[in-house]
Amino acid sequence: MGKYFGTDGFRGEANVNLTVTHAYKVGRFLGHYYGKEHKANIVIGKDTRRSSYMFEYSLVAGLTASGADVYLLHVTPTPSISYVVRSEGFDCGIMISASHNPYYDNGIKIMNGNGYKLEAETEALIEEYIDSEVDTIPLATRENIGKTIDYAIGRNRYIGYLISLATRSFQGKRVGLDLANGAATTVAKGVFDALGAKTYVINGEPNGININTNCGSTHMSVLQKFVVDNKLDVGFAYDGDADRCLAIDEKGNIIDGDLILYLCGVYMKKHNDLANNTVVTTVMSNMGLYEAFEKKGINYEKTAVGDKYVYANMMANGHSIGGESSGHIIFSKHATTGDGILTSLKLMEVMLESKANLSELHKEVTIFPQKLVNLKVRDKQAVRDDQTLSDIIKTVGEELGKDGRVLVRESGTEEVIRVMAEAKSEKLCKESVDRIVGAFRDRNHLSVS
């Protein structure tokens, strides 16, 4: 983890700890870094946050000042940047978004020429340049100054690509879409309409400050009610940059990332499309998912939290599907990153080819209750060094045994410790979390602010 770049790019509150100066210097570095042997060609997209326009202009200024030509996709999902970069030969791509965070946050996510998240070594060089007091990168002059190109056609090609992946028409299916007032507003409805669905949209009118506000994949109750009230066949909810998808079945049940992995994994195994008979998950996936996989004879692997770790495992081992319970799902045959709209198309394929309602397809899975608490702490290093606290956490986990588990991990960007318990009953979950939180309090680790 770097000073500025975390597991998902450079993220912070706009003009507080992520400023236009940061964005300008990121642009200056990338334009020079990729332009050493030829004029760099770099594509940029953004979500609907008010500050996204500000950061777009700052990045463009830095890139063109270093001699790069910049292609603008405008408001578009993160996975569209990955697709355009790798399919059209760009040197790199930049997405301006803070994903599921509130509107006042923003982020700069950089993808290399293969459409995958930028290497940590290059991020370290960017950080070094940001903090440098002397500007060592020359300014382009005269005909070497870069230009800006409207490249909305790139987004249209991504839309065409998604449509091409559907295996059959969606005619007759009533589909609800919660667009989170975010990047999905430029793509999702058009895709489902083109495939013949009767499409019902909510939260599709972004105003710069309503992205993710009581909507999208982090507030599923809105779509739950909408699907049930309108007697829809299925509902899909995306996050701000549309790289996540969660679903609602026709009865109003939430289909989280774990259930999506189950449904798609079982379907892919049946159709001989599940490479190595293995699904890649993270340590946050539910024990109930693993029990269900074992019953179906499907293997699984666990990685650290973060879709970059999931994808790294998939590439290293040749696996075809992986993801997170939060809804980042990667289909390596079609994409190099999580893609919410692609995920919803794959779920539609499972439903249509199985000729079954979504609720029937996941009825064999029993998800264990989970409880997650985020603790603001004084000092994460002090928590790491507290052996007594570690022993208490270990004891709680051992007492749960095979009927549950505890997972305590650090936030990558804040002085926050996440405490999660999973067990066969809500009562046991609560008791386990309460014991660990109490230990943090007794050991004087909790922040007073």
C-alpha cells in the first residue's frame, strides 16, 4: 500500500486529500512515462460526481502538457475503460471515480495497456513525482503539445461488445435497473433495451451529488421494494462506476456476490466452461457458499480482499470466474476487471438457459449470518503489536469452531479495523463481535473522535 495509491487507485475527498494538483501531476507523469518512445495515447472516463469534471480537466492539462494525446469517453463505467484500452491499443486508461463512496469523494484509477490495474512499481514512481519539490519532467512545446479528442465512440463500442455477449433475447423479461445515479446511466438501459427486455429504471438521473445516495448496490432495499411492487422478474443494482452488480430475485431476495459466484459457477460447470472446476473467492466470502460448492463438487480458492488479488489468482492459475461478495465479479474470458453490467447479462443467461426463476436457482444455498463492525482506532500499528488482543481474537474464533469464524482486518486507507463474525445464528455472530469490540475498548485502542 502506497502513500496515495491503495488497492483501488488514488482515492480521497475531493479538494481535501485528493486535489487538482495531484491530478495534474498524475497526468504530467503518465504523459511523460508512456511517451518516451512515441506520443502517448491515453483514454479517460469518469463517473457522475460533480468533482469528476474538475479532475478530468486537471488530468488532461497534465497529460497534454507532457505531450500525450487524450481521448475522452466522458461518463462511462470503469470496465469500459479497461475494454477500450486493451481492444484499441491505448498506452493506458484512467477512470475518475470513487466507486461506491459518497459523492464528495473521488478517485483516480489507472489501467495499463492490457486493461489491468497499474503495477505497484509504477504507482510508487507517480507518488515520488507528486512529492518531488523539483519538476524533472520537461514540458512539451510547439507541435509536441498533446491534443484532446472526443471519443464517445469508444463507449459505444463497449456497449456493442456487451450486447454481442448475450446468448439469447431478453424478450418478455421484466427487468429492474438501479443505476445508482452513476456511470451505468450511459450504458445499462441501452443494453437491456437492445436485447429486448422490458426495462424499468430507478435512480437514473444524476445531478452530481446524488451518486450512491440511498441507491445502488450499497442500498438494496430500494430495488427490493421496486422489484416486488412492480412484479418484475429480476432487478440489478450497480455502484457508482458500475464495476459491481448485486441482484434481486422475483421474490425480493438479495443475490449478493457470493450467490452470483454460486449461480454462475454451477452453470459454467454444467456447460463445461468452468476452467479447472474452480471459482476464486476472497476471505470475505461466506462459509455457506463453500458448503454449497462442496455439495456441487466445485473447488474454490481464497485471496485477500480486492478484485486485483482475485484477478491475479485467476491469471496465475487459468481460472475463468472469481469475485467478491460485494459484487465485483470477473469473467476472465470477457474482461480483466469486475464489470457490473456484464455480470447482470451473465445472470440473465443463467436464468434464461435454465428456464427457471432466479429464486429457484439459489434455494440450495444457506448463507450464514454475518456481522461486520468498522472500528476507528488510535493506531493500527499498536493494534498489530498487542499480543493480548490477538490472543482474545484467536480464542473467540476457536470457540466458534466449525460453526463459524472471525475475521479481523485493517482498512487500507483509514485508521479503521474491520471486525467480522460469521456463524450459524445471528445471536452467535453478535456475541462474537461484541466480545472482540469489547477487547478493543478495554485495551484502549478505540479512537475518541
